[in-house]
Amino acid sequence: MHSVHMSSFKVLLKQRSRKTYKLGALNNDTANNAYEITKQILNTHINVPLEDTDSKLIVSIPTGNLTFDDNKRIIYGYVNAGRYGESYTIRQKLLSSATHKQVNHDEVTEKKRYIFIYLPDSLDTGIFAFHDTARLNARSPIKKIIEDGFKKYKTPFEARIRPLLHESIPQAIKNSPVKEIRAVGYKASKDTADAMRLIGNRLTADFVIKNKGYSMGVVSDFLGKNKSQNQLIDILEPDSEKVKITVQLNGKDKVYELKNIIAKGVSITLDDANLNIDPLTNEPNQKSLHDSIKEEINDFLFEIYGKGYKI
């Protein structure tokens, strides 16, 4: 299953400020623009292992993998991402390390993960989109080098990459009707498992509640304090790996992971049918993945800024 995590990008007037610069004129100077600075930062980290010690995540940007579209102000392409285990850490002079089993950087299995960055000159908010599958994405190390890079720029700036939390979700999304609730990996009792016709001793399944003509509420009901919706989630969530809701937005079905909307930001499940996934590698076709992520960003831009903004 493939999804995209959406993060906002802003440059603050000063530390802890609520006001931000337009991305094309940082410090009110068009010579300083967020796209060019980000491009410079990424290019200086090509083929350098980037480590986030908290998540035990390694990311590297291979030569030639990223495309920089100066006209559209977008950066996109595959980076490599891998996570090392809890009982050992990596010994490599460019990485921090502790006193556990010594493992070379090359011994970490890296997977391809797509990133898509949009930094329009005319707006004060950009978008960083991180492709995620098998619980692995490149967000933490990329976030770190970008924020640190802006601080170390010749004119230091306070850049922030933050999850698009539900407070920032456009009202049109909050008002979207919920069509389905899916408790993924729901752990059922033996009696319930028998009733669900689970095979053998398997006691987990996807528990699905579909809208069959009656209202299941809107997205904001599941983010706020609506009693009936929250009671339902309170029952399902403790015994599930995750709870997803399918909503109808602009005539399209969107799948959101509920916990991520509340705590980690907008995470949208992509439709596998549109990704042309290679059955041998489980990797999506690059153009199909690119187009799917771009479509999600465009939908979000439309809801925030209207018809004038589109990649």
C-alpha cells in the first residue's frame, strides 16, 4: 500500500514568529528565494548519507535522481531510504554512532522513496510531499537538512517543514462526507472471528463499515468531539493497526489515515490501480507515482487557494 504524507513549508520572519515571508522574496529580497536555496541545499548533499538518529533512518540522494524544474518551481525524484535495527547502529564516519554492533552503511537495505517539493514564488507556503510504503519514507532526514541549511545560509532564515495538521485542513475537506471506515488489522475475539469467517486461527482482519445511504458524518466529526463518531473510533482503534476513513471530495474518493490527520498531518492513501505497480518488485511506475502525488497536491492547492494555483 502506497501513501503520500503532506507537509507545509514556511519561512518565518524571525524565530517563533507567526508571520512568514513570500517564498520568492525572503527578507523582502527577490535575490533570496526558497526554491533556489532548497535546490542548493539538496545539491550539496548528493551521495552523502543523511541520518536521523531518533527514527534510525538513513537517506541518500543518488546523483541524477532529482529533477529541478526552475519554471514550475518543483523538485522531484527518488531518494534512497533505509532503517537500521534497534540492537545495532551504523559505524560510518559521516554518521553518528553508539556502542552496539558495528554495521557498515552499505549493509542497510535501502528502498526507493519518492519526494515532491513545490515552492512557488508568489505564495508564503510550499508543500513537501513524501511517498510512503511499508512504513518507510524519507521525511525526517530531508526535513533536517533543509531546516539546518536555511539557518546556515549566508542570510540565515528560520525555515519550517511541518505536518499539515487538521487545524490547517481546508473547510471543504472538513465538510466532506465520510463514505467508509476501515479498521486495518482489527484483532477480533474468537467468536467474532468465527462470525467473520476468518480462516484457521487467524484473528485479524480489516473491519469495514460502509455508508449504505445513511449519513456517517463528515470529516470534522471525526476530528472534533462528536460523541457518536468518537465512541465508534474508541471501540475500533485500540484493537486495530490503524483506522482509515474514505471521504468524497470534489467527486473523488480520498482515503485518510485518521490518526495521522489528528497527530502527524495529512496522509493520503494512493490508489494502487493508478500506480501501475510492478508485481515482481512492488514498485510503482515512476511517472504514475509522480502524477498521483501531483494530483493530490493540486487538489490541496485548489482547496486552499482556488483555481489559480496548479502545478
